[in-house]
Amino acid sequence: MNNTRNIGSDLGFAILRTIIAIFYFIPMKLLYALVPLCKFVLETIGRYRKRVIKVNLINSLPDYDRIDINNTISNYYEHLAEVAIENLKLFSNQRGAKIKFDITNPALLDELYEKKQDVIMLSGHLGNWEVGFVAASKQYKHRVIGIYKKQTNEKADKYLLDKRLERGVTLIEQSHFSKEILSKSKTPRLFMLIPDQNPSENKRNIKINFLHQWTVFNTAIERIAVKNDIPVVYGDITKLNRGHYRATMLWISENPTETSEHYITKQYAKLLERNIISNPSIWLWSHRRWKPGTEE
């Protein structure tokens, strides 16, 4: 059974590498022409997590009627197709990708850099987060550190990690995050975290009414920020049009030690919810964010 699984995993990795190699030679404008086909495969043929997406949208956006829900689903699949193509191009040829990601107020973090302060930036799986990491590494003075989850296929894990490192972003495996943030660094660091997925079980998790559902949030990041007095910001993501994204940094807490318990986690949830509602089709609805047993 394991051998069969390994063969399938290796085959998938080989296909991924082949696609990335081919994308190197194709201009981004031509690749975008594949979006309708990619969307059709995801939505109509593969029906990729369609039930999960629909249930999540219905429960999260109760003011939407059936037409609104179906339009959002359609727009989501189109966005998902665009992001998939953009990231494959980004992995193959960063310069050739020509994807724009503007940061409206980089000076906010530059002030903290001058004070030699680390920063934690929280955001969601909105827009194209892969491009967001690249933009941050280029536009901020801080040393940008991202957190990643190790892939089950070791070859794929190393390959994708190396590709990301080529773009100037330092990546650490999520289990090493606490150790890294507690270590000393001559250069101030910007820790970019996207903790909007369903967390692992922990007695310190809390439930927040998020998108009209009681939702579990992990408080580990807040506890680390408070213990070490590390400022926390939220990266508000907007998609202006195809291949063009924009981020604005919003304060969650300049002085975490002065906040009340769970303030940072609740404020993160509030800003994330507002960000999602402003443009629902660009959030990762296909993730199983809500699971049975989270009712209050």
C-alpha cells in the first residue's frame, strides 16, 4: 500500500516539475488564456471540493441568495485557476511572471526596522499569498521569514522549498517557529504567518464567532507576541484585477504586553472577516475550515 502511495506521489511530483519546466518558456499573457480551461476542469469536470465550497459560502454569507452564492463559486474557481497558473509560472521563472503586488504603506514597518524591532504579520489565504511573500522580501527592510508545512513527499518538499528560497524568502518549518522567534538576530525580522486554517487540537484554542459560525482559533501566536512584546500587524489583501494585488498593513497591536487576554486573536479574526467579506471570491473557501463539534 505504501509503495503504491509513494509511486503515485513521485509521479505527481514528476508531472509538477514537467509543467513548471514548460511554463518557463510561455509568456504570462498566453498562460492567462488557459484560465477558462483550468476553471472548467476544476469546477465542472473535477468538481474540486465543490460541496465544501458551497456549504462554507452558504453558512458564512447568509445574506447571499442562490444567485449570489453561485456567482461567488464561479468567481472563486476562476480566481483559483489564475492563482494556480501564476504560481506555476512563479516557480518556473520569477522575472517572467510579471505579477504585481503593491504594498501601500511600507513606511509603517520601516519605522519598526529603525527601532531594531521584530514584527509579526498575520493575514489570510487571500489573493496570491506566494506572490505576497516575494513582494514583502523585496519591499521591506526586515528579513522576511515565512512558515511552511512540510510536504509528505520529501523530493517535492525540497524542490519547492529551494524554489521559494531562490525568491529571497527565508522559510522555516512550522514546528520550529517558536525556537526561531526566540532566537537572537542582528537584523530585525518580519514573521509572515497565515493562521486562518483549522488549527490542531489544543486546550488553549478559543472559539470566536467568525463569518456567522463559531470558529476555533489558535492563540499560540498571541502568546508568543505578548511574552516577547513583538508588535503585530494585519496584512489586508485586495485583488485589483488579474495578476495585480495590493496589501495594506493595519495595526493589531503596537504593544502586545498591554493588551487584554485574547485581544490579538480576536482582532485578527475581526480584520480577516472584514477582508474576506470585501471580496469573498479571493479567499480559500475549498479548505475545510469548519468541522463538526465547533458549535458554541
